[in-house]
Amino acid sequence: MVTGSAHLQQRASRCVDPVGHAPHQELPTPHTLSAPPHRPMPPWAGLAVSQRLQGLTPQRTANNGTAVEEFVLQSFSEEPGPRILFLAMFLLLYLGALAGNALIVTAISLHPGLHTPMYFFLTNLAILDIVCTSTVVPKLLENLALKGGTITYQGCMTQLFFLTWCLGAELLLLTVMAYDRYVAICRPLHYSRLMGRPVCALLAGSVWAASVVSTSVHTGLMTRLTFCSHNQIQHFLCEIPTLLLLSCSPTTLNNVMMVLADVYFGVVNFLLTLASYAYIIASIVRMRSATGRQRAFSTCSSHLLVVTLYYSTVIYTYILPGSGSSLENGKVVAVLYTAVSPTLNPLIYSLRNKDVKVALGKVFSCIRGRHGPCRLTG
């Protein structure tokens, strides 16, 4: 009788060719399966696994690399002395913009005598200035305090969205404000009908909605681009022209949409504003009363000054990006429309407008508590 081990040896010997050829292949059992040969893990696989676990799958580029996930923002100065000076200056500008625009909104909201279309649009302008400066300046202050800094991809796209939204909405709003002044001066008898509350609400809503649609298109197109190893933005903020320079994928559609937006928001609205003020100036010249001419011009001078300041900076940045201007000049212009303009607008409208100055005086009196409860009357 053959034992169990001997029986297994006899079965194994039958499977071996005496000449030395390979034995007849049988279906492998789970015990006979061998592990596949070890393959080295590519350098990007570990990062992909860790980011996939976090819900962030990195984009793959055409050159078998990983897309950047943060951008390096440029600072104004690397020297400690000028950097501290810039930090103090921008902090004061930011606080001034917040305080000034908040006071404008508060004074107009609490003063019934200022519940007119002109001041309704001025309130919208103040809100836009608060959003615009809050989108850019806090990150700029952080970079100045930390001697340069970075911004994540999501943070850059968010800043781009709100900045483009504010710029487009402000250009449209300035055109609407010019139309309001045109109706008030050139067609005063029809002002209450042409600029009633429903019309003002429709115009303001259209301004916000049109700018949201535009910036959504631009931001969506920007997210489709691939940014490779070069992630240093030659600016202190995320803008469309500077980001397009870093892309390693085609940007033809982005450039076309940017040109269309420049034509609509910049050129068309600028021409409409110029046409409105051409009619306004012609109407003021035909006035016989010197008092009437002075009053009409005083209501338009503040808005005209804001239009001139804002359009000059935006046109320099977006319509003439390839005019050979230096990067430093571009930074100065960006500071003008993101920090200086939101700070100056409340001063321009309050110092040259008696009604706003009276309302602000009452607001300060209410804050100090000199006249009891804060009840502003017209």
C-alpha cells in the first residue's frame, strides 16, 4: 500500500518530461499562483493617490506632468522698509474705503430725502466698491506682511470671479448713472415716469445680472485652461491678462471672449456715457439762469470725475494690455481701481454734494448720541 506522500510523488513524476521539457500546463490552483513582478511606482502616483483621497484629483498635462495647484503672487518690494510703508498705506486705504462706503450706504438708507434714483445708484456703487476692494486688498496685505505669498488655484479663480464681476458691474452702473443725469437735466418733466422705482430696480438688476453672466463665462473658460510648471504671476492679484500668459494650453477662445467683453463693457458703455454727457453739456449751455447752470453742473461733476478716473485705469489694463507698458505701471493702475478709487469715490460724492454732507452730519450726530435716538428726516 502506497502512502499519501509517495502517491503525490508518483503523480508529480508523471507530469515531468524525461527529456527535460516543460511539464504539461495544468490549471493553477490558488496556492500555485505567483505574485506579478514588481513595477516601480511613477513619481506622480503617490501625489495622485494622496490627493484623490482628499477629493482633489490633479490635472494631467500634455507633457506628462501635474498642473499647478497654487500661484505665486508678486510683492511690491522685497526690502523691509518700503514693504512696511506699503503695508501701512494699503491698510489705511482699505479701512478708508470700507468706512467711507459704509457711511454712504448708511446715510442714504436712513435719510428719506436721499431716496431718489441718483442716490439709489450711488448706493449700488458703494456696495460694488466694498466688494471690489475686499476681493483684492486683504490678500495684498497678507503678502506684504509675509514678504510675498501664494494663492491657491481655487482662491485665484474666486478672486478672478469677483474682481471681474465688480469691474463689469461698475462700468455698466456708471453708464446707468450717466443716463439718470441725462433724464434729470435734459428731460426733467418726464423724470418721474422714466426713472420710477420699477425702472430703477430693473436697471440695477440688469447691471448685476449682466456682469454675473459675463464673469461666469470668463471664469469658466479660465478653469478649462491648464497651467503647467510656471506658476509665478507677475502681479499682486489674479487677472485675466496675467493668467493667460501662464497657460500652456490654447487661449484663443479666452482672447476672443475678452475682446468681446472689452467692446461691450468698455467701448460701448464709454460711448453711451460720452453721448449722455454731450447732451447734458449742450442742455446746460442753453440754460439762461446762471444758478440753474451751476446747480446742474454740480450734480454731474462728481460723476464725471469718477467716470474719468475709472475708465482711464480699466482701459489701460484690459483694452491696452499689449501696448508695451511695464509691469510696474500695470501694478500702479491696478492699485488705482482696486484701492484708490473705492476710497476716493465716497469723498468725491460727499464733498461735492450738499445733501450727502447734511445726511452724513446727521449720521455722525446719531453715532455720538447728541440728539437722542437716530431718526433722520428729509
